[in-house]
Amino acid sequence: MSTSGKFRAAAVAALSVTALALAPGAASGAAACGALFDDFHYGSHTDGLLAEHGWQVRSGAGGPGVGGARWAPEGITFPTSDGDKVLQLASTTDGTPAGTTQTEIMQPDRRFFEGTYAARIRFSDAPASGPDGDRINQTFFTISPLRYDNDPIYSELDFSEYLPNGGWGEAGPVNFQTSWHTYTPDPWYAENKSDSQRRSIDGWRSVVATVSDGHVRYYIDGALVADHDRGGPFDVYPRQNMSLNVNQWFIDLTQHSGGTSTYLEQVDWVYYAKNEVLTPQAAVDRAASYRSSGVRFTDDLGGC
């Protein structure tokens, strides 16, 4: 183990005995089984620590988003914001597929299922540069592969899909939480449950979700905004482990008004407590405890 690895292990051990062991808001349920926390202290998208910590930066082409657009690794950077390093996703368009880049970073190993998910995310209503109006989607979600049309064990939880300029029939701004049963891409057919808030969430927001006992509950800044259960025509409770993802992509280019526009989504930290249900405030407190103890990254999900 490296010196930095020994420091992280010692810090995590001390933290688990103090701040974490007595964190408020824990609910009964399946036995807690490790956690992932990342404060995103990296140099660039080529930093070797990203892969060491389980992250993969997407490149190449393919959906979702605009056909012919490129998933740009260089759009993933780690600037300083409000005195702390953050993950930043920059997506750009000049109104053409060839001139459009989209961004995604993920934990591709499918080891995320029940428990508590939390992140501090900065959503943006307007581009950092260029004309406004593009139908951009700023997201935080888990997902499994769709093996074939209407795959019965397909699982996806969209904790937030923020459309500041609308899309999918919405004028915007609108934020969606969607739990999936299955879908067929062509012709499009979907089975899911979805809620939305038709208001701006521009700025820093805490996004939290709990997955337990047949319910997926979604929270924005501590307020419950959706509760999806097994009832109704579609059982949207996940049926298998998923990957953990953040991305920013364009729904279409029909609203582009000229020049090149660059949109930013930032993530201050991400936290996942496996098999443990926390209140939104307790999840935020856990992240704060890691940071105050000098822990920039920890991941002990592999042993359970």
C-alpha cells in the first residue's frame, strides 16, 4: 500500500469510530455494507488515480444525445470552485452534430443497488459562454445494460435529469426523477415512473436518494420530491446491480441560435452507503465528516 493509501486507510478507520459511527438519521434495514466517497481531488481526466479509484471517463460516440456527437474526455476537468476542487463536465455545441461534444464519467463496475446515494451538484441554467437556449440534460443516475428490447431485469434510477431549457415536450426549466422497469429504443416504448419539478434549480444542490424495502425515494435539498414503489402497472424497483454515472448531453440541437455554447455541470462530492438508509441530512453530514477528517476518497464496497 502507498503512503497516501496508508493515510487514507488510517483516516477512514478513525472516522468510522468517531463521526460516522454515531451519524444521525440512520434507519433500520439491511446491514450496512461499506461506502464510496469521493471529493474529486484529481489533476485531469488522464490522472491515473481516476482508474485506481474505479472511475472511467467516456470517449467515442453513441447515445444518449445527439447522433454524431462526440463524448469528449477533455471535457472532464477538476477546477477549484469556492475554495475546493470539483468535478466539472463541459459540453459544447455549435449547432451541428460534428461540432457537439458531450461528457460522462462513471463507476462502471456494477456494484450499486440498495442504500443511500448523495451528491452535491451545481446545475446551470445558462451556458458559461455562447448563446443560451440549447436543450441540455445535466444528470446523476445509476443504470444496468439493456440486454434486449423490454429486458425484464433492466434497472435505472435517474436521481436528477435537469433540463434548464426544456425538452421532451417541456418548456423548462424542469428536473426529472425517473425509476425504470424497461424500454425499447426503436420504436420508442418505455415503462417507468417519473416525477418532475417545473422550476429552476440553478446553483449548488444536494441530491439524495434512498433505495430500500421496495421504495426509491428522491430528495432535493432535503425535501422529498418523489417516492416510487412496486405498485401500479410497472415494478420500477431495481432488479440488479448498476453502475454509477454523471453526464451532460444534448437532447437535440433544434434550439441552437448560432456560435458555440459551452455548458457546465459541477459535482463537489459523491457518496454511496451500501445497504444503509440515511436521512438526507445524515448523508450530507457523512460527506462533511469525511472532508473535515482529511479523507478525499474511500471505497470499501468490495468486501461485501
